[in-house]
Amino acid sequence: MVEKNPLEQLEKYHDRWPLLKVRKSIRKIIILVNLIANAIISTRLFENLSITVIMLNSLVMMSEDPSDKDPPEYYKKIDYIFLILYTIEMVLKILGMGFVFAVNAYLKDAWNILDFVIVISGYLSLWSENQISEETGAVSSSNVSQDSENLDLAGLRVFRVMRPLKTISSIKGLKVLMQALLSAIPLLRDTIIILIFFFIIFAIAGTQLLTGNLKNKCFSIQHGTVHPMEEPLCGATECPGGYFCGKSNDNPNFGVTNFDNLMYSLLVVF
């Protein structure tokens, strides 16, 4: 016994409702589109093209300067091209697999849901950028409005960082590795709890013993300036001639490296 394909099942289908031929013609077109899309997404070429697009998009994002408040116009055009290519990939998968109600529907796979969110967020950020540009064009161009525009656009560009995650759904082997890694996390629960427990113990010890010590620096006796060394800490060691050990207001590494409270101590121990 060989199961009939959807087209053969459609040819044998009959009912008493009106416009049977019209309904069968529409259904036939839908089935043909589904079969063609499924044949496209099942090819090795489609998979390789998807991975190539993701790699090229990653290279473009690596070449951008995140501190540039006025990026070149061609970056925006390239971003539109990649968004269109991602949309074509998503539409082909939806047409070939079904959206929600099919057996192997597109949204029944968690990785496809991630792809869907990435593409939709791209259009949301694009729409928000257009709204911001229209509003700033209507309002007078003051420095405050320009700064808020740059801040909003910088926040919207963060959504593009998720695009390389599409590699997980495109490469089957990588998907298996990620699923194995996520499945192993519950088994590592006790180990992680013990590790955090030891982190907290040493962080408490550092807070008790070293609070404020990293603010000690060597100051000039004549001018009161800090010693020009990279790490001018003192207390355990003596300051060179002409300098005395005093306490400043700043910790090393822009205030990040310190044991002044438990949270910073946990960060240093980690």
C-alpha cells in the first residue's frame, strides 16, 4: 500500500458543497506552492546560501563602528538587503512547512521561533527608525533632539546582534550541540550551586579584609598629585621617595576592581 500524495487525494475528493471546482483549483495552487517551497528548503544549496548570508551579515556588523553617530548610508542599504534575504528564507520555510497548524509547522520548532523573532524585530527597528527620522525632521534640529535620536537608534541597532544566532537553526550539527548543551544544564545544577557558594565565601572574605584598600595610592608630598605608575597601590609596599600613601576616591579600572561591597567582590572573584 502506497499513501497518496496531496494532489492525488485532492483529485479523488468530492463533496456536495457549491463551487467544488473553484475550491479544488485554489487548493491545488496551495499544494503546488507548498511542494515547491518544501523542495527548495530541503536542498543543500538553500542551506549553504542561508549560512553564507549569515556569515556576510556578521562580517558587515564587525566592520561597522558602533561609536559612529552618523554611519554611512550604504550600511543602511546593506542592512535592508540582508533583512529582505532573511524574510525570503522565512517565507519559504513557512510556505513549505506550514505556519502553526501543520504537523511540522514552522512555529513548532523553538529555533524557528527565534528566527521569526529576529526577522520581526528587524522590521520593528526599521519602522522605529523611520518614525524617529520623521519626527526629528518635523521638529527643529536642536542638539538635544539629535542626541536623543542617536541614543534611540543605537538601542534599536542592538536587535541586529541576534542575527548570527540564525546559524544555529541553519546548521543541523550545531543545533544538536546546542540542544545537548541546554539538556546538560540541569545536570550541572548542583555543581553550579556549590561554585556560587564558594564565590560568595571568598567575596565576603575579600569584603572584610580589603574594603577600601584598592583606593590607596602614592601622592606627591609637594604637589599632591598621584604617582604616574599604572598601578600606584600602596599599603603593603612603601611609596618611593617624595611620595606618601594616601586614600583616593577612585578604585582601579574605572572603579570596577574593588572589594568595597559584596557585589563588586563577587565580580572580582568571578
